[in-house]
Amino acid sequence: MPFLENDAVQITEYELALDSNIRAEQIEVLLRNLVSLRHEEEDRFVIPFDDVIVTLNLAILLLDKY
């Protein structure tokens, strides 16, 4: 049944592409949030340093999956 196998491959490719797009959007949101949390007058973030590190590590983790 080659027809059914082809459908299964197409669904899998679609799911992988969708998952990849979702992860890319998550990374974009994380990075945009970091940029928006910068101090207006000084060269620093207005959130704790540890939160910045956790956010960057999460972005790296998401990028490493694909």
C-alpha cells in the first residue's frame, strides 16, 4: 500500500515542520522579551542576571533540538 505510506510520510514531515516553526516562534519571543527588558538609560537589564541566563539557556536548548 504505497499510498498509505506516502500519506504517513507527508503527515510526519508536516508535523516536524510545524514543530520547528513553533520552536522558532518561542525563541523569537524569548529574545524579544530580553531586548524589551533592557534599562532605558543604562547598559543593563532591569531583571535579575540569573533570569537572563535561564532565558538564554532555554533559547539555546530550543535551538539545539533542531
